[in-house]
Amino acid sequence: MQTEITEIICGICGAEDGELEPDLELFDAGLLDSFAVVQMLVEFEGRLGISLDIETLRREDISTPAKIIGLLGGVA
């Protein structure tokens, strides 16, 4: 599942697989914004069957690829 999560993140951020470091701050780097977060959540639900509540999701929880993978791993 980690590979699929990484593919989704890279696709949303416009990066090639392997380009994003696990601890890269996606918002600070300009790779993720509120619109991209919605797109990412739709992809997670469609491809992985994982639904996250955008109302309770905090920016800090999804600020890096590693945090996103950790969050989704805990939900799946």
C-alpha cells in the first residue's frame, strides 16, 4: 500500500516516483495546497478505499509524504 500512496502523492504534486523525500514539507515547497489536498483525498478513497474526514484533518498531519503514509497506514 505504501507504493500506491507514494504514487498518488507524486501524481498530485507533479513529481516523478522517487523525487520526493519522505520528510519534504509539501506545503512549504509549494507542492500541496488546499485544492491538491482535496484531489489527494479523492484519489485515496477511489484507489485505496480509504476515506479521511477533511473537516478533522490537520495540515500538520499531512505535511510530509512520511506523515501521509503513517496516517493512512493507521487508518487502513
